Amino acid sequence: MQNKKSKRANRVLVVGSGLGGIRAAIDLAEAGREVVVVESATHPGGLMTQLDRTFPTDNCDLCSILPRLSANGWRRRIELLTMTRPTSVKGEAGRFTVSLTSSPRYIDLEKCTACGECLRKMPECVRFAPGLNFFSPTCMRYPQASPQAFSIEMEQCADPGLLVKSCPANAIVLHDGEKTREEVFGSIILAHGAEVFDPSGTGSLGYGQHPDIVTSLEYERLLSSSGPTQGKLVRPSNGRQPSKIAWILCVGSRGLREHHETYCSSACCMFALKEIIVTKERFRKDIDACVFYMDMRTSGKDHELYYLRAREELGVRFVRCRTRNLIHNDKTSRLSITYLPDRDSRVDRRLRHGGSFHRFQNLRERPQAGANHGCRA
């Protein structure tokens, strides 16, 4: 009886398989604990697997995290359950009874060889959503994803019978359904991670109205060699490389209006600076970069030096202001920005809050009536 209680108390549930969840699971397993990791997405890794590089070394994200995400990288004592979420928790510390509900993948993981025939023949049926998926060459969230198997969006599939015939491994499971199981754990770790702010509600900024206005995560997907364009930086509207790019930061941050958050994430400044530096290092004078921001929050170790490098060495232009709106010229297919500038232009040396927004455009300053200024394509 005592051994059974000890075994239950030794088990840990980790909710979320991003970088924090993976690190917690590995540390617990190395300490001798039995770990179950649940992930609501089709594959583990979280936001990290969708990024191109990481501050401060600017090294490849996937190169550092893939060994932990491959099938061989999962330690003994760790069980991974993808497309699974906890739906109820009962009990107390030392004995939690948790209901785990798994969504249907419609794929037999034992049979699927990830050959890609289902994607090639019926791409509308294959689930994929890491950003800019209309360019997607594969449904895998990243190379060597675990489990190395596809996932079907059955409600999007017009002809399930044809989908079954497209699979040479006979791995399609048409009548797969939601499954629920109960497990007992001694403790639970919540590692939900983060998500990018959805700027769709900020209509004046044009997101969703023009393909060349993209979020920070979508821009990362364009930069990444594992992304939809294999690392080629192109404008979604015409497939051409942009000559100038504007980063609009602090979108949805510290605002009182609907769809805005009341706080600063404190991480987006370095997120955006990293993207800017990687872009300038790759393209140098071929791409001009301009940054519109509210505050520059470079408070960590060497963060200010990173900012100064972008501004002084790479020639990135920083404009401290409140962005008013983005305007698309239908005749020229160019984009322009109007903004309310800060009275003291010298304060752009200090702080900044990185936002959730990038856009492709050509820029030049143009004074307008009153206090508004514009940057036009």
C-alpha cells in the first residue's frame, strides 16, 4: 500500500511542452521522477520551434532544441501526449486525479511513415498552423518533429474516402474520436507558455487587410529555413524581396481600448531587436529598417549594447512615437504610416517595448498637417 502511494506521489504532470515544460520534464526525469507531458498542439516545442534565431547569440533555435524534441531526445520516464489537454483536476497536493482528453489525429501513429502523400494529394485535409501556412511545403511543424506523423483536419476534408486511398501505409483512421483517461499525479507543473497578440482588432493598422502587413511570428516564419519560404525573405503579396521594412512595436500594449492589453510583456523589445539585427546582417544595405516604438525596454544584461549595435553599427532608424494608422495606396501598391512623434527626439536612446507587428514597405519621412508625420513607400 505504501509503495503504491509513493509511486503516485512520484509522478508529475507537466502541462505544456515549450522550452520551459521540456526543461522541467527532463530535470524531473533525471531526478528519478515519472513524468507525463501533455501538449494541446500536434507536436511539442511551442513558440521556440517557430523562431529563426535566439538572442543574444543569434544561434539557430532548432539546432539547440531539436535534440530534445526528437524521439530519441525524450528521456526514460517521460511520456509525451500530444493533442491532449487536462479537462478536470480533483484532489490535493500529493494526490491529484486528472482527466486527460486527447483530440483525434485521424492517423495511426504506428503506421504513418510521414511520406507526405496525403499532403500532396489532398492538402486541404492536412492540419498545419505555424504561421503563413498558405506557403507551407509540409505539415510537420519542424524537421524531425515528434511524433513523426501527420495530422488530419477531418472537417476540412471533402472526400474522406479519397483521403484513405491516398495513404500507401493505410494509416488514415476515419472513425477516430476524442479519448479521455484518468491519471493520478503527486504534483502538477503548468508551463502554458505565451502567445502572440492578435492585432486583428486594431483595424487602423491594417492587419488582415493587406498581405504585406504581418505579425512578428509570421515574419519569423519567413526568416526561418524551416519556414514556408525556406528562409527566403519575400513579400507575401508578390514574392519579391522588400527593399525597406518597418517594425511597429507596442501594438496592443498598455492600452485602455478594446482588444488591447493593459501591461507590457517586457520581452518583445529584444524579440524585435533580434529580428532586426538578423535581417540587417543578412541583407545589409539591400534592406533599410525603421522602427516605430513607444518605449525601449532593454533592461537585461547587455540588452542595451544589443540595441546600440542595431542603431549605431547597422544604421537602423528608431522613431519614438504613437503610430496612428497604416494606409495602402491601391494605385501604387505601396504602404504608408502616419504617426504622432515624441517631442524630444533624443529619448529614442533609452527604452522600448517590442510589439507584435511588422510590415513590409518602403519608407521616407514626410511632414503632414499638424503634429502628424508620415513614412511612405
